[in-house]
Amino acid sequence: MKLLRYGNKGSERPALLDATGVLRDLSGVIADVAGAALSAQSLAKLREINPEALPVVTGSPRIGPCVGSVGKFICIGLNYSDHAAESGMAVPKEPVVFMKATSAIIGPNDEVMIPRDALKTDWEVELGVVIGKEAKYVDESEALSYVAGYCVVNDLSERAFQLEGTGQWVKGKSADTFGPIGPWLVTADEVPDPQNLNLWLEVDGHRYQDGTTKTMVFGVAHLVSYLSRFMSLQPGDIISTGTPPGVGFGQKPPKYLRAGNTIRLGIEGLGEQTQTVIPFA
């Protein structure tokens, strides 16, 4: 299934995308694409519904973040060896973990705003993993059973905040609008191998990133298992699994986002995002 949320910011309603590409309202079935609605039992019940029995969503509503009430937005750094190389950093021996503020989350096609005093705002297409049930000390062989589904993430970054001065990845990653997710959550049963997905990103029509999840240093199952050793993972938590090469920071010379740019990105089978970059207001 492809689950999504539509409507004005803060009042999104749950929906699914049917096989013909029509949006069907789910608000009579679940309160939101969040929390307990992401459990295996809940998703199984949703699969039993005839989509044609659900109300059609008319018009062209805004598509919101594909998951609501996200508790944790956990990110993995340098998880593609070729991206580590372009960043001038060693391939990590174990996952590099940092958090992104959930206040950064926006819809897949919402505007991206350059932060105040920003100089080096960058892009990163990433595979997002959405947790479906509580995970604690999970064995890697069981880890994928804790995944509700997958989505596209643009892990936007302000490199000056992240790497200069006192540094700190969290503050370079957490500005408002720096976390577009969606357009939809594709349930795990429709993604038989998360390590075999193509992902790409363009700015103003120029393709900068063109990679595959095959080249991840640490795969999805390992990441879920690893993270569950240090914190419990809850339904609706998102793991953003790292980016392939081609970020602005790695260009020669480096290239960064400016107001007026258009970002397009996508992952095979998971949909596409399009964002316009606007100045700080």
C-alpha cells in the first residue's frame, strides 16, 4: 500500500493511493498515518479494504508529511562509502548516528527555506525507514519485521552550521523545512529488498545524485538492530539511512542552494518530491 496524508499543515487527513493513482480518504478508518496505525495488525486490516469503497479525495490538495506525530527522526551519516570519500572522511566502522529535529519535517512538495545567516545549504536524497512496532535489542535477522514501510527523505543540511565553528550535525540538519518526507509511505510488503533501490536528486534540472541503496555501508536491517541497542524505537520513528555521492558540498567547487532553485528527488517505487527554495522570511 501507499499511505499518505493530505490537507493543510497541522490538519492533514490520512489517505491511500489506489492502483489507478486516485487518492482515497482513510479518515473513517484510522485517525492518522501514525503510531498504532502503523502496526502489522492495522496494516493488515487496511489491506482488506476495497479502495473503491473509500471516498475519493477531489481536487489537488497539498500532500503533507507521510507520517504524523513522529517521535524520533534518526539519521545515519557517511553511510555510502563514495559519499564519505567526497566528504573527505573515512568510512565509519560502525554507524554514525545523529538526530534531526522533528520540527524540520514538512510535506514532500512544500517550500524549503534557507535559514537566517546560512551560507552553505545542501541537499541529500535518502531512504527513510518507518518503524511499525516497538524495537528493543532486536536481532538483525528479525529487524525488518519491525519496519512498517519506506519513504523518500531530503536530509537538507546547512554545512556551515554543521561543520564550522563548534560544528554539530544536529544544528546543521534541524532548521525548519529541512526534513521533507513522502509523498507516501510504501508498506514494507511492497519493498522486498530495501538494498536494491535506485535514488536520485536534481537541482534546476541538473542531476547531482544518482545512486543505489546497494552501496550502503550498513543496510537497513543492521541499522534497525544497531539503533535498538541504544534506544527503543517506537511506531512512527523515522530512520534516514544516509545519502549517495553528489551533494553540493562534494562538488568542485562546492555548490549550494539559493533562493529560486528547484529540487527534484525520488527513489524507485517510493515516489518523487519537488521543492522550491525560498529565502529566510
